[in-house]
Amino acid sequence: MTEESPNTVRVIDTTLNRAPLSIVRRGGAAHAVLWPGNGARFRSFNLVELDALGQTVDLRHEKECAWYIQGGSGLIRDLATDEAQELAEGAMLHIGPGDGYRIEAGESGLTAIGGTVPVDPKFYEDYLG
């Protein structure tokens, strides 16, 4: 087998290659989909599925982070001020390096996809489950 070029495009089957993340405090589950363990170098991609009123643990990243709300609704809470902003399906979030936040689902639950740019290996050291 030859070594892949750094510019090789690969399709990753997320049902086979995902890894559990311990970032859900209550009600739901999270998985690393594209992460250093399956070859990610420039971008990570995680899936968070929160049940009704579920929430993530308090999060803070060394790198920038972006999330897309794929379904449901809820809040994002700024840990520095305790202020919350409403989230609805289709919302995009940008989290700056070092900013603390928590995602909280509403009554219908919430599904978010996203991760750090570039890949933040420390995140996976801390939360890979």
C-alpha cells in the first residue's frame, strides 16, 4: 500500500469511524466524526445530539470553533457573562479562541455539527471517551 498524498480526498464512513466524546453533561451523546484519530489535520467535525433540555459540559477551546445547528433549538450560554442567546435550526456559531460556552437544548432537543479550525488535539485528549 502506498502512502497517501497530503492532498488526497477520502470519504469517511461516520457510522464506522466515529469516537464517543464526553462533552454532554446531561441528556444526549456526542461523537468525533473527523478528528486526528482518523486523519484530520486542518479541520475537525463533531456531532452533538442533545435530548430535550440536555446540555454540553462547559467548553473552551485553544482554537477557533464553529458550530451549525442542524436541528432543534436551544441556547448558547457565554460562561464569562452568563448571557444566553437563542439558537434555532440553521444557526451558525463562531467561538473565539479561549471563549467559554455551553450549548443547552430546548424542549425539542438540539443537534449540532462542528468543531475547531484548525484541529485542536488538546480537545480530543481531554474529551475522547
